Amino acid sequence: MAVELPDDLVELERCAWTAIQAGTLTVETAVAVQERIREYAAECGTPRLEIETALKRAVRYS
């Protein structure tokens, strides 16, 4: 089953991935992504790891 990801979460991950590649990722950005992943996982009843995996695939490998 494919996980549907909200636009705000995808955008947060894109910002974090760009910062990782530039070597400028901050703790605040990383925490914001993780908090939103946890929130969304709770909202939709999907395991956090499944959300995070789908998110990384969508942003980093597509």
C-alpha cells in the first residue's frame, strides 16, 4: 500500500535534504521534520518508520 504524504511534510523533507547536501542542516530543521512525521503517523495510523521511508523515497530517490 502506498503512503499518501501531505505537501507540508514533503516540503519540510525537501528543505532538510537540500540542507544535508549543502552541509547546513540544523538541529531545528531535523527536529521539525521528525516531529511532523510523528504527527502525521499518529493522524493516519501508519507506523512512523513507514511514513519516514516513503518520505525519503519520494524526496531523495524520485
